[in-house]
Amino acid sequence: MKRNLLIFLVGTVAIAAPNTSPVTFNKEVLPILQKNCQECHRPGEAGPMSLLTYNEVRPWSKAIKAAVVNKKMPPWFADEGSVHFAKDRRLSTADITTLTAWVDGGAPEGDPKDKPAPVTFTDGWNIKPDMIVEMPQDFHVPAKGAIKYQNILVKANFPEDTWVVAAEVRPGNPSVVHHVRLDVREPGSGWMDDAVPGVAYATDDEVGRRNGAGENLLGKYNPGLGAQDFSMGGAAKFIPKGSDIVFSMHYTPNGKETTDRTKVGLVFAKKPPESRYITLNPSANNLTIPPGDSNAEVVHEVTVTAANAQLVYVQPHMHLRGKDYELRVIYPTQETQTIFKGKFNFDWQQGFELEKPIPLPPGTRLVGISHFDNSANNPYNPDPSKEVVNGEQTWEEMSAVFLGVLIPRETDPQKVTKRSGPSLLKRVPGVAGPTLSSVALPQSAQPK
């Protein structure tokens, strides 16, 4: 009898009672939103709604469930691979299960005592800038119509050589600013010499045309991109004494006349950096996308010519027909490695910082592979009946990538890579490409 009673008691203790407590906003959901969503989903940021409080989140609960189950949010477009990226935004399976259970359970608020402390965001900035450079006057954005890219020279007049470890571009009016590019205009570059500071010039006129002389990409803004950090490996970006900044602006009217005055915040290095961070922008200037082609392939290639270069960052760039992008590295040993592969989303142009730098010995080839949907099935396609060529306007296309690269401080950034392979070919009207068939692939990378 005693032996049977002991077995019964042991069995009773071993069976854990199921947890029937409902998932609540305050205890389980809010911490997930704080960690993964609120950076963008708060007033003044890229997210279309604020997700700071229960009253703000509750009306969107079903939409949140659908977005996380389908893995549309948080946005993350890099496929799984051998290369790992820092600051991975993807939700864990446990977090998705928690959010789903909360919505399915009626989205209760829960006990206010369970709420974590609010996340403190710096007012207007995600960094603490040492210097702020702002457009000196408003740009008028009409209610509708296409606006050509605008270049605006701002006299920053850096009094001495300056090293920058972080930059954050803050659009004055995010509803009409699609993206921003900031270039350092070094003394003697000749670019926009005739420009009146603060006046906007279209990129296709004589004053505003980008001529490539002395360009030094300082920072960017895209929806969801956030502040850029250049400090990996003790690096920083360099701004020579006497430089100015050119704001290259892409505006998209939203149906109402409005204005914008964008600015950039800079964080200075506290000591001389160990290496220089530069941003390369290889692209397929010779691309052709035939009308109606639902999967047009375009490739571009550059070869590394400098010693001791290291890849630390990848950000694909295409326009409204862009489907996906892949970056392959072909080393001098003929070993091939896929660094990045993923879908492209024009509304969320993300950058991906590598967890560890990847050395790029001289002779290494960087091959970018893009696919485009120029068919009528693409709802964002401006005109599927037209052949598309390279251009900065949204209705044109780009097969490009921004690459963060670390180089020795004494290396000339203009001599880190050179165009090679398919990027040297002439454009062929009516024929998609150049395509991967024009790339000299190692035998091990040939299709089987």
C-alpha cells in the first residue's frame, strides 16, 4: 500500500499544470515591441503608426499578427546564409508565438504593474550629434507630379580635417522625402562650383549634375535605414578641411503642397582612427530591361585593386521594378562566396552590417546580380511597355549596391576598385543585361 501511494505521489508531482495565464500587452507584448518595433513606429519616424502604448497598438493587433506571421515585419530581406549580419531584426519563433497568442486571446492589456519602463529615445535623434548641418532654406514640394532629384550645396566649411564615426540624416518632412544622399564636396573638386548655397539644382542640369570629382559619401536616408555607424574596427569617415556638403534629395509628392528642410547630425571621433571607412557604389550603368520581362537579369562587377581592404556593409539599391539582389565575392584563389542574397523592397531599403569584416585581397571580384519585374503583373511598374535603362529617376532603374569598406588611412579611396567584366560591356538595346552569362565564373561556380 505504501509503495503504491509513493508511486502515485511521485507521478502527481511530475505532471506540471498547464499555464493558463493569458498573454497580456503589458507583461509579454510591450517588451517585444520595445526591442523590435518602436525604433521606427513612433512619432516622427518611418513607421506609419505609433506602437508606444496599448491604446495605440490595440486597433492594429490583427494587422500586427498577420505581419509577423508572414514575416513582413520587422522588415528583414537577407536570406539565411554562411555570412552573419549584426543587428538582425527578425523576430524569434517564441516572439511570434507570443504575439499570435495575445491577438488570439482578445489582445488584453493586463496589469499596469507589469509594464516595463518606457524606452528613452533621444528627442529628434538616435545619436548625440557633435555637429548638425541643415539645409539653409526650405524646399517647396508641390502637391503632385514628378520631381527630379535635387542637389543642394551647403557651406559647412569644416575648419580642420575631421573624422566622423556616425551620421544620421533627419528629413524635415518624412512624408515627402523618399531618400537622401549626402556627399562631401572636397576643396578643389569642381562639382557645383557655380551653385548658390542653399539653392536646389536638378541633377540633369549643368550646375547640379554629379560629376564624380572628389565624391565622398557621408550618409544616407532611406525608410527604415536609421543612423549609420562607421566605427567598426576603430574606423571613421574622413572630411578634409574646408569641405562642404551636398544634399541630394529625392522627393515624392503626397497630394498636399508642403516644404522640407533636411539636416544631418555627425558624431566626431575622439581619437585618430585605425582605418578609414569609405562607401563604394558599384552599379550597372549599361543595364537594359526589355519591355514585359518579368525576370530580367542584370549584373555588374568591380575588381579590388587596393591592399588590405575589408568589406563591412552591404545595401542593395534598385527602383520600382527591383525583385532581388545577390552579391558574390570571387577571390583570387577562385573560391566563390555569396555575401548577401535577398528580396528587394523599394519602400524599405535596408543596409546590412556584417558581424565580422571580410578581407578583400587585391584581385578579388565583387559581382552584383539583380532581377527585375518589368511586366504588367508588377503593380508598382510605371510602364511595362517600355524598355528601361539606367537612370536616377524612379521610373528608370538601377542595379547598384552601397558597400562599406575599411581601408588603410593612407590609401586613395578612388583607387580601391575598378570596373571589370560585364561592367565594361556596351549596352545592347532590346537585350536584357548584361547577365551572369557574361561573367567569367570559376569552374566550381559554373551551373551544373
